[in-house]
Amino acid sequence: MPAHPQILAFLELQAAAAAAADPPIPPISEQTPEMARAGYQALAELLGDGEEVAAVDDREIPGPGGDIPIRIYTPQGEAPFGILVYYHGGGWVIGGLDTHDHLCRALCRGAGCSVVSVDYRLAPEHPFPAAVEDAWTALLWVAEHAAALGGDPRRVAVGGDSAGGNLAAVVSLLARDAGTPELALQLLIYPATDMRMGHPSIDENAEGWVLTRDHMHWFRAHYLSAQPDPTHFRLLTDFRLSPLLAHSHSGLASAWIATAELDPLRDEGMAYAEALRASGVPVDATCYQGMIHVFFQLHPLLDEGRRAVAEACAALEGALATES
């Protein structure tokens, strides 16, 4: 299936804007992290203001490398609410609370749950495993302070897109191994699950889309910049980088997984769904046809994006529902 017409229109506008800039904007793989971060923020600002929720509160919590900024979204209604701990995408190098504000508002309002967005440390300033450490610390903090946040500690989910989906999958494995917190759902949006980068969709969708094969190498190089040999097999098979390669996927929280047909990460996301199913984990997985990486984040511009967000919200609402 070719790219959806709305995707093609978006890509044309993006290419025209990059060419018209003075100087022209190069691909991410030729940018500095600072340039890429500014571009990602500009993309988010194109979406305009997000949906209204009952309250938005910026805080900082103690972390292993200093305080971790978080943003807490509270829905309309009567507490206690279920809570989604959300990790933003951006290849562990770009992105933050503001780039995903629109999406977190949509999830909060659509699912009727609180959302805690985590501004984990970014590479290359803070390479692997800093992001994992912050993601895990934030999940434990939310579970411990859920009641004070107007939430229910028995109804906690994790989620994220791309690199954030990787972190959500990793902390789910850590929670299972630690025996706490017990999670209600993993919401994994085109997650990066195999850092070896050998799945067919990486070559099939190597060029022409928002995320390319060269971009993936750029992100990985920055994330692993502190490693003596960032492409060593033993490193890349560490489950904290490649959750698909964990020794076991049994006993994990159920998962809702979204992938995009024209995304280099498509196959590893679907492979993760199959690995979970093979281990007895309930999985609802959908590959959205004609869509590209970041389509979920661009949902205000895309019919399929809005459908995907609505389906994610329905999954969250069901998983975080009060027990009868």
C-alpha cells in the first residue's frame, strides 16, 4: 500500500520548508543534537494547542543523575484515576515534555486517566543507560506517590513512542523482575525493540520518510556514545537496549502495540508483539497501513492518527478501569 495522501501532503510541506530555509535544513543525520532538538520542537508547535484537561502540573522528582522534570496531566472527573507513565520519543537524543504535550493531553482526556510525562536525560550528554535509569526511577516514584497524585497505585500503566516505547518495554521487564509495581498495560507505539537493526523493514523503508535508516544510525551512535564498542553484539543484546532479546517475556503486563507500515521500526514492533504472545502475554497489535513514523504524534493532522489515538485511549481506559 502506498503512503496515505495525507502523509504525502505532510511530507511535501516538510520538504518545501526545509528547502526554503536559509540555509536549507539538512537531514537529521547531518545535524547536531541541538539543531535536531530545535526542529523537533518546531514540528510539535505546528500542531497548535492541545486539548483542555482539568490540570497540568510541572514538577521535579529526585533521580540518579539529578532531578527529573515531569509533567502531570489530570483529567476531569472524580479521583482516584488510573495513571499512565509516559516516555516521549526522539531517539533518546531529542524530545521532551513540550514536544509531546499535545499527545499527552489527548491520552489524558481520551482515556480519562492521569498522565505523568517523564523528561528523562538525553544523549549524547547523558548516554545509555541514563534514560533507562530515569525511566525506572520515575515509574517507582509514581507508584509510590500515586495516591498523592490523585491516582490509584493498583492501576498504573506505562507507555511511549519510538525510543519512549523502548523505555516503556524495558521498565515493564524491570518491574516484572523486581516484582513491583504491577502494571496494568504496556502502551507501545512503534517501539524500538532490537538495537541490532537487522529487520527487513529497516531496508524497505530506509529512505524518504520522517525516520530513515541513516537517522537510526545517528540516534544509536549518540545513545551509545559512552560505550567502547557501540556495535558490539553483547552490548546490543542487552535487554535494556533490545527488549525483544530479553531472556523471557512471560509474566509481563498485557500490551497494546501500534506500528506503521512505512516505518523502519515496523518489523521489530511486530516481532515484539509475537514474542509477547508466544510467552502467553495478551497483546492487541495493529499495523496502520500507509502510515509513517511519528504518525501517532501527528494525529491532529491525520485521520489514521486520530483513529490510532482513539484506539489507544480505549485500550487504556479498559486496562485502567476500576475493578467491579
